[in-house]
Amino acid sequence: MGRSFESVRMGVKEVSARWSRAGRALKKEDQICGQKLSDMAKKHSSEAFYALDDPLEAGIFSALIEILKEMEDTQKELEEMREEIKRLQKTETNGEHYRKIEGLPDAAMKRY
């Protein structure tokens, strides 16, 4: 006989599919984030199966883990950039060189 209840993994897949459909209804610039969130929900569904019995809770838990990991990666990259700016400040004398770093606004330099 088959299962009479849905596994958490299958439930998370359904939640993710609903989130994906909802993401497509967002404004064009937000659709990428909606799809990314939908993908994040599935990332840890197997592990969450052991601790959580609610598919929605498992999906949110998984997405939050992925968001925190991305935040940590971004913070590490930012710290590396700050260290590079400090290194460049020590080697440059006129102060104009590091403003030429692509994508770094002049306002960001005022903090250093």
C-alpha cells in the first residue's frame, strides 16, 4: 500500500512550485528574486525532513539558511574589498587612484 500522507520533501516541492508561480506574477525586476527564493526552499528539504514535519516551515527554514549563507559571503567579500582599499591607500600618495576602481562610488571612499 502507498503512503497516506505526503512526505516533507514532496510538500516542500509543492510549496516551491507555488512560490515559483507567485514569483512569475511579480514585477519583471523582482521575478529573479522570486525564482531564487523558490529554489532556496528546496535546497535543504531532505535535511529538514528529519527535524520538521511541516513543509512550509521546512521551505522557509531552507530559504533562510541560504539567505544567511549569501549574507556571510557578501560580508566576506566586502571585508576583502575594504582590506584592498586600505592596502591601496598605503601605497598611493595622491588619493586619486582608488577612486578609479570600477564600481566604487566616491561616497564609499569617504568612510576610509
